[in-house]
Amino acid sequence: MCQRPKKILLPQPHEIWFEELPRWMRRKRRTSTTSTPTRLLLHLHCRTEAHLYIYLLTGEIYRVDEDTDVLSEDRVLENWPDFEESDKAELKQFVDEKVFQKVKLDELPEDVVLVDATWVRKYKRLFSSSLKAKSRLCASGFLDPQKQELPTRSTTATGLSQRLVLSLAATHNFGIRSWDVSGAFLKGFSFAKVKAVLQSKGISSPKRRVVIIPPANVWRHLASMDASFGLGEGQQGLWGLECNKPAYGLNDAPLAWQLCLHESLEISGGTQSLLDENLWFWKAGGRLQAVMTTHVNDIAVRRNSKFLEKEYAFLSGRFGKISVQQPPFNHCGSRYNKIGSSFPIDQQEFIDNMKVMDFKDLGDDQNRPLTPAKTSTLRSILGGLLWITATRLDLVADVGVLQSRVT
């Protein structure tokens, strides 16, 4: 028997107040001194006015956060003191890892690759919900004339590997941790080392000499940390920074880091799986000690307590600072959690952050070719959908149809 839907009325609903509005602060102080509970429909921890969305199925409340997008030049200037410090902190990593050396541009041979570099600046949200200025110096790798000749294959752990290691963690009573190597790309192999490793695997690669032309303030920061980068007045256009190893933005930077990481794991006694090159395991006396998956600079570890301490010390000695997270944490675009003795994994957070693309201007001409910009955006969305199928095999058929339509 069908029932008519009932309209639910909330008793004495309240408007949403933001924490820093004066009347909310007055009410908060007044109610904190009395024993009478405050009747609030919702208390949202949001310090500024924003559009908030409530997913009624789960009760989750979220908002689109544009505070952490890449900042425009105007916004950078408005917050310049913050980014002056973050620029310097970023460049200190380059100096510590000996990534650059100063070279005179008119003395370089013709085969040297010259590319521009730029600052990418944004605010990063911390666990305390506060914002921290973050700067990254990136080379314009898309201008690299050798980019088509470079072997740039840098893979990540498959969905099957992730599920396999979580199953092993549950059956062997292992704990799980996430390790994040700070400034990983600056700690990869040099150009010469990458070429030698690839040659040993039978892979050809071009000889690499790359010089970047940095933003003007880079020279000032570098000179304050290392006198060898000092320049006279008006000489900035005469000098460049030669990269001893691939820097951020260069197409071979992910591969240089992956080769370095995998060599380190092998030295520490790890065995690379024949199933997946990003799946590693350790054994002692015929018994499994730990399993690990890698994703760029993120490492997911399932281990016993002795292995964690030993391997963490070994990798920290080679790569410096490594941050540690306990579940829940994100790895390979998936959310790892621990409930009792089980380890659920999902991609809901990744899905929630995907953007919808609406082609409003197609009109009646549905078969008209898309513009290059829209094609690029659509391929990006398709890449996200394909990533989801790593854990949702039931979506493969639908995404395959969509891909055929795009191509």
C-alpha cells in the first residue's frame, strides 16, 4: 500500500549564523554563562560567508573552497609578505639538494635546452583549518624541445594491488601508515644517473642539459642562502640556472624520482612484485614482514612494528623529512580507513571533487566539433572517470563508451 509523502516541519528553525558575526559571538558568550542549552538547527564551522551544501542522504555538509586555488597576481600582491617567506622556503630546498648551478647564457652550447620558470602560489589548508602560503617554482616543461624524445613513464599502484595489500594487512594483523616524502622530485636521480639506469634497461634517452630562466626574485633569495648565486645590478638577463637533476615542471622529473625510490626500496631488502612494479614486499625467514605500494612521493605501508621503525629510519636517512599519517588517509586517489580489523577503501572524496562540465552553447548542432579548450577539459574529466574505474570495475563499460565518443 502506497502512502502519501509527508512534509517534515522543523520546530522553530533558526537561520545559519557564521562564527564571526557579532550577534553570534554575543549569543555564544551569553549562552556560555547559562545552563540553558542553545537551540541551534545547524552549527557550521565556517568563518566566512560561503555557499554550503548539505547532502541529505548522508547528512554531509560541504562547500566549494576557492581559497586554496592558484592565486592571481593581484591576490599575490595583496598577500606579499606571506609569499615572500614561502618563496624563500621553497628555494631553500633547491639549495639543500644542490639542484642548480649558475651559468652564463652566452657561453652555452646550442644543444642546451632553455626553458622559462614561473611561480605557482596558493594557500594550503592545514589540519587546524588555517591557511598557509605555499609557493612552488616550476619549469615550463611544455616548452621543452626534447619532451617528445623523453621516456617519462612513471606509474602508480593499481587498484588490485591496493586491495591485495589491504587484505594482507587484515589477515596478518598489520597496521597501515602513509609516508609522504617532502620535496621528493628534488631528491630524484640526476640527468646522468637517469640516462645510465635507462640504458641498463635497454631504453634510449637523449643527453640532457637544461637551463631555466627564473623569475627575478629567485636570484635575490638564492644569493641570500649561497653567495655563488650573487649577481651584479642589471645582470639578471645574462645568467640562467642549470639543473643538475629534473626540477618541478620538467617532463622527466616523476621518472627520475621513481627510479631513485625503487632503487632505495631494493637496497633496503624489498622485492618488487611481478604483478605491479609499484607493489613491494619484504620477507624474513620465509614470513611476510611488510608490503608497500608507491604513488609518486606517497608511500602506503602495511607492516609489523619492527619493520616500520627500521624502514622509516632508512628512508629518512636517504630522503630527509617524511611525514607520517595513520588512517584515515588518502593514497592513490583513494581513502583508506580502519574499522575494527578491516580496512575499507573508497574514492568518494575524489568523486566529490570532480567538476561537472556543461556544454550550454551547443544549441541544435549536437554534432559540431568541440573547441580545443573544451576537448582538453573533457579529456581531463574522462581521465578522472578512468581513475575511478580502478576500484569500480562495473563502470568500465560506461566509461569506455564515453571515451569512444570523445575520440
